[in-house]
Amino acid sequence: MDYQKTALMVMLMMSTAVPVSAQSVGSEVQRDINQETRIEQGLKSGELNTREAAKLERGEARIDRMESKALKDGTLSPEESARIQRAQNQESEAIKRLKHNEASGNPNSASSQRMQADVQRNINQQTRVEQGVQSGQLTNKEVSKLERGQARVNRSEARAGADGHVGAHEQNRIQRRENVQSERIYNKKHNDRQR
């Protein structure tokens, strides 16, 4: 009888562990989406200039790398989650500080429009990842690989806008990276692996 109770408890604990992990990963990705949205809104309103947005994208790349490393083994420990949350809180403060400083941008400039388009694409791709997590189409290890790819895209955006200008050639390079990332998201969501 004790064996049956123990086995039942273990099965119950295991069945609740996976959804908590999925929910936690989904909330990390949702926070990425929210912060990218705030950056895009800052560019569109002129509260952020291209250089500031590039600096924020560098921070987003750092967070994506942290998420990728944390999920590499397929789990997200409470310590890893807390470390990511701290980094996201710091990035949130940086967004707030840069949006409310003296500097402003021209949302209608070609450079700002290019950066806006790139950030919007980040939002779209992170949304697709989050949907894959919620639906069970993506495993945590797959999310890890996708976050690493998103970190590369964000770093490219940060380098392109570091001088305050994103040229057409730079945007083409970023779009090629984004196309590769988009294809990876599609392939990972449509393979046979389930959470």
C-alpha cells in the first residue's frame, strides 16, 4: 500500500512539473515581447533615437543568451529564472531611463524606420516562439536554440545602430539573419517533437 501511495505521489508531482516549466518559459518569452514592444513604441514616438534603441537591443541580446544557456539542458531552475528576471528588470529600467531622457529621435527618418521594422520583426518572431511554447509545439531545448538565434539577430541590430544610423545595406544583412531565424522557428514548431 505504501508503495502505491509513493508511486502515485511521484506521478502527480511529475505531471505538474512540466506545465510549471512551460509556463515559466512562456512568461520569460512574453517578457521579451513586452520589452521589444516598448522599444518599438519609443522609436515610433521619437522618445528613442536609433543609437538608444541599438543599446537596448544589445541588452535584449544579453537576456536572450542568458535564456538560451539556462534552457540548454531542457529545464529552467528557480535560480536561473530569478537571474533572468533580474536582468529583465535592469533592461526594463534602461528602457524607461532612455525613453525619458533629453535625447529624442526622428521617427520618420529612414534609419529610425529601418530600426522600427527590425524591432517589429523581433516582436513577431518572439510571439511565434511564445505560441509554440504555449501550444507544446516547442520543447525547452528548442526554445534554447531559438533564443540563441534571436540573440544573434539582436546583436546584429545593436551593431548596425551603434553609430546612430542603420543603413540599407545593414538592414539587408539583418533581414537575412531574421529570415534564417524565421525558418528555424517554423522548422522547430513543425517537427514531431512535443513537450
